[in-house]
Amino acid sequence: MTTVETTSADSPETPRRTPEELARAEAHAAHNYHPLPVVLSHAEGAWTTDVDGRRLLDMLAGYSALNFGHGHPALLAAAHAQLDRVTLTSRAFVHDRFADFTARLAALCGKDLVLPMNTGAEAVESGLKVARKWGYDVKGVQADQAEIVVMSGNFHGRTTTVVGFSDDPDARNGFGPFTPGFVRVPYADLGALRAAITPRTVAVLLEPIQGEAGVLIPPPGYLPGVRDLCTEHGVLMIADEIQSGLGRTGRTFACDHEGVVPDIYLLGKALGGGVVPVSAVVADRDVLGVLHPGQHGSTFGGSPLACAVGLAVVELLETGEFQHRATQLGVVLHDRLAALSGHGVTGFRARGLWAGVDIDPALGTGRDLCEALLARGVLAKDTHGSTIRLAPPLVISTEDLHWGLDQLAAALT
């Protein structure tokens, strides 16, 4: 499908529902988002439909939560089947989907243990707790003295602890005081990282590719260098693969591109297939084994419904099909963006089916371009001024990807 279908709702004589629905959406909701002026009602694969019947190509995929597209049949079937059996037991009891999900996810990651949670921010918070506990119990850091090194430009969620070590003023300002114990260094600077590590350091937390910052890809050798420094100093390497993982970059994990295995994977978004929130901390027994009953938990984490959907996601990834598609389609994305360089695009970074595209500020802001794309039937999202992010579902066809990029080229001119 490479055309945007119109309906009678597009005619001037037919009142559009979108303005009314936008007003209704804002009436009783906290204004913590500034969405594009569109109200979606249906979706399938890489395509969505708004309340006026207009079809729009999704080039964002829920910030990678929809890697397998909207309504993937295998994921919906898993959810439907589980809805008829049992959806929630709490971890006070064991349910029959838990063992398969944790075992298969652990195997996919090459680790021993899985700590299931719900959202990506929960996975990050859980990973931080685990790292501190490991630092005290295993490394022998003095009580309440543990430090975790983080990166400039980071985005790990919006909880109070996480925004406390952010350098984004919109995320940080007005929410203090903040949790101590974090040291921020420039991203992709091994010298700065080495200088920041002390005997109190228990972990280094980083995104292998910084998504919110504009899909920033570190230079070759940086991730192996982080791995070596962590090993040398007895420090845990924590890879936040919540956006970059699970097929998005053409490998199961972005770390795989340089053969790096972190001590802890933080997973989320695509792990729930866009059906339910599912996240996880995955590590070996000598790391996650520091947690004992009563020290951490979640009512909904690892629920039967979450495990059923999460297991179906793992099964999709085990085939390698989606990693392969992201690699192939990533070539198309890269080549088309390269052709736009100098024609409204001042720079871009792409890996697999994921790109950050810098727009000539003379043409407007990233928001302006996303609104122009919306008018042409494409959904995308801006970040940091004149940069937009492109992350279409991995199920998108080559033809539809070309069509979406055609609209980008047209919007730029």
C-alpha cells in the first residue's frame, strides 16, 4: 500500500472529527505531551487510520515499542488466548507462563536470570538498584557510597531518580532534590569515563545508541572500550537497549554490532509488542542473584498476560527474520537519506531501520517538518530542535518505506 486513501471526510462539505476529538483529549488530561494534531482510531502493520478515515504511514513505531507493527497476528493471538485463561496472579503465586518466558528471554540474551517488570523506566530503576546492591554485597563498596557513571545526553525515562542525572532542562528543572550517587561524563569519550571510575564505582549505564538525543551512534571501538574498562575495574556494564534492542538496528541488540556483551541488559518497549507494557532486567546469576525476597517487586511485573505476549515476542526474534529485515531495509533508509544530504538534510545517523535526521533550520523546526509530513500522510516525531527520528515498524514493505521517504523529500522542498 503506497497511497493514502481519502474518504468523504476529506471533502470540504463533511465536518472533520479531528478538531473536536483533539479538544476532548485535552479537556481532562495533564498537558505533559504536545502531540501532533491527529487522532488515531485503527492500525494494522505499518499503517494507521485517523478518526476522519485518513490512512497514515507510521514512521515512528511507538519509539520502537511497535517493532513488529500494529496488531501482529502472533502477538494478538497470544494475548487473546491468555485473556481467556488468567491475566494476573501477582508474584505471590507462580503461574504457568512464567518459566517459559524467563527461560527463553534469558537464552535470547545469553544470560542466566530475568527480572520482569512493566515499563522501560521501571527496568532502569530496577537495574540501578541491582547495581548498587551488587556493589555492596559483591564488590564491597562502603554502605551508601556507591556511584554509577552515566552519559551526557542520556535518556533513561522520567522518574525522579532518572531525571536527576539527565542534562535535559525540560526533563530536570523543577523536580529536585535528586538522588545522589551519579557521575555524568561526555558520551563516547573513553578518557572521561576512565577518569570518572573510582573504587566507589559500581556500574556504567549507557545507551549503545542514544535515541532521544537524535539516534547518536558512538564511534567504532567505543563500546568495546567501555566493556574493557568495566572489566578492568570490576564495574558492571549496563546497556539500556530499551529503544535500540530487539531487532531495531539489524541485530538482536545494538551491542551485537561490536561483539559487546554487557553485564546487564535493560529491555522494554518492543518486548511487549505494543500490546502490553513488558520490561526486564537480564543478567547472570552472580549479578541478579543479589536480590532476595522483599527487596524488590512489582504487582504486574511478570504477569501471565505479560509473559504470554513477551514469550511470543521472543519467539519472533528467535527466527532472525526481523533482524534481517531491519538490515535490508536499513540499506534503503540509509541510501535515501544520503541522497537528501544537501537538499534540506544537513546530516543524519542511521543503523538498521532507525535514523536521526538533522534538518536545515532555515526550513523550520523538526516539529514543522513533522507537521508537513502529517499533511502528506506520514507520522514521525521531532527531537531537539531541528532533528526528527525515523523508526518505522520492521514489518514495513520496501515499497511503503520508499513512499514514506518520498514524502520526506517532498516536504523538504
